[in-house]
Amino acid sequence: MNSLKLRADYGLVGNDAGSGLYSYLTVYGAAHNNNKGAFYLTQLGNDELKWETGASFGFGVDARLFDRWNLSVEYFNRRNRDLLFNVYMPQSAGATDSDASLPSITRNLGTIENQGFEINTDVDIYKNKNWTVNFATNASFVKNKVISLPEQNKDGILSGAYKIVEGRSRYEFFTYTFVGVDQLTGNSLYKVNTENNHYTRSDGTVVGNTSGTDITANVTEINGEYFVKGTTYAQREFHGSAIPKMYGSFTTTVRWKSLAFSALCTYALGGKVYDSTYSSLMSTSTGPTNYSADILNSWREAPAGMTATSADRIWYGGIPQINSSTNKDNNAVSSRWITNGNYFVVKNVNLSYQLPQKWVRAIDLDNVRLSFSAENLLSLSSRRGLNPQQAFSGMLDNYAVTPRVFIVGLEVKF
């Protein structure tokens, strides 16, 4: 052991990035229509608003072994309290959006925690006068958890495609559960919401919340199982977190005399993404637009011999029919668009050569170096064109994929 170091840290920091400008004030916007002016509510004030507070604690070990191996292991725990969130209010509070009746107010809610381990290491696998072969890698293991919420929000807070619940990740997807496609009709099938509704089975048994809505007419029975073909009466469920369980990179460096090669690769494992880009490319309308080639594999007609009691009537994970009139139900926001967020990217490859000094000095120069590099050379993910690196929240949008960049360089020093 050449060296050993123990370290620890603790700190507090404030953050107001989760709120808009003057969030403690009630704010109005100005508009006009037909040459008549008006002011409308754009923000509900909260004079009890305060900054989030982040407490960070960590400790680690750094070591160098055998005069060639560097190793660092660190534990971290970052806890944020008084989180800033926009909370929906009753409509009687007054709409804060000119296009929708959705009053909201910024409040301090609960505590969230990120904890885990980071490992960094590099080792000279082989080294002598002419050769150097080095391998370096780092990995982060992160667990995100909501620690506490206000009493009035103990059942959780719906936030877009997520639900914020104590004991789960902040970015835990919570949406309608897509099952597959009914091969007799080509319609999407979703799990039935029996928490707020009920239906009567063919044998007369009532299933679900009897004080809720009777949705028997909207339920489809397939071989003793019951489904709905739209999300109005569909069940929302948790479908995994957008935060990877592990992510990191590794680098390989090989040097022989004046010739050097290095490659940097990054990866992530265990996260989920909501691919809204793919959703839009699979949704149909009455006008011309862009589509994914996968839409060619959608349902066209009932397979030969298919009956109401066929064992394979449900096409699990299938693609519903192309039909603009049923598009809203068939391609609704659901777990169908949540996919594996694992990725592997060859981020950078570099090759360089430094001309021998005797050649350079012969032409009265100090140094000449040639180089070639390529960025984003290869990206592997669960779907072609999918870029899980786009957003930490796992919500992808319609952006161009990361471009490949090739650079040829000549460096001359006089």
C-alpha cells in the first residue's frame, strides 16, 4: 500500500430553482381581445414559501496499491427538505392558466433523499519504457426515495406521468397499464380500475368498488379475464423508476512510444424512460405525418380461425389497428410507451501520434502532433433512435439524436 486517505464531508445549501419568479406573490397577466383589455390570474401567492434546504453527508477512502492501482470508494447521502412543488388546487381557487382550468400554487412539501456509493478506480495493467496500458472505470449506485410528505398528501401527489409517494422514487412512473391488443377487434386493452368502479361478471359476481361507477357496459371479457379498451376506466399502476440503479463509464488508454489510443464509454442500467417520441410516431391522424416503420406491423384483421374463446385472442404487447377515430384510446398515455432505459455509448475514441524529435528538429520545429477523434461513435439502447441520456427524469421529447463528430487535427509548435 503506497497511500491511504480517509475523508468525510458535511454541508448545507439552499435552493429556489423549483419555483418561478416571485412565487410568494399573487400575480396577474394582461391580455386583450377585440380591443378590450383584461387582467387574469396567472399565479397564486404563498407568503409562507421558503427555500429548499439540502443537507449533504459523505465519507470515503482513497488508496494507491502496488504503485499502479488507484482506488476510491465513497458513500454519499443527500437529503433535501421543504421541497418546492406546484400543487393543484380546487377550481374555486381560480384558474392560473388561460388555456385550462387548473389552479396551482407553489408550496414546500416533504423531504427527499439520494444515497448510494461511488467507485472510481484505475490501474496500469502494463507499463515499461515504451508501453503503457491503463484501464479506468467508475460506477455510481444511487437510490432515490421520498422520505416524507405533508399529512394531506399521504396518499401521494400525481405529477404528470409520476406519482410522488413516501418510500418510492421521485420519478416513479405511475400510469395506465397497457395489456395488449384484442385480436378480434384490433383495439388496445387496459387493466380495469376496480378501485373507483365496479362491473358484473358473466356469472353475476360483482367486482370492484360497489359505491363507484358501474362500468359493466365498458368492460370486455376474454376467457374469464376483464379489460377496458380506453383509459377512462383503466387502472393506474407503478411501472418503475426513471433513475438508473447503476451508471458510470470506463476508459482504456494504450500508449506505445509516441502513438497513443484512448476510448471512453458510458453506460446506465436499471432505469426506465417514457418514449413520447415513439408514441407520436405510432399515433395516427387524418392528415399526412411521419410514422415509425413499426406501424406496418399493426393489427389489420382477425387471424384466420380466431374466435371469442381462442386461447391466443390477446396479443400481449401488440400494436393496435391504424384508425384515426379510435386513436385516442388505442394510443393513449400508458405503460405501453415506458421502455428499458439501459444504454451503452462509445462516447469518444482518440488516436494520436507525435512525430519523433529528430524529424521535427530537422525542419526547425519544436513539436508536431497528428490526431484523429470520433465522438458518439456507437449508441446501443432498447430501441433504435432512443436516447435515454436526454433527460434525468426519463421523459423523452422530439429532439435529434446526438450527432457523430469526426475530428482530424494537426498541432504544430514552433
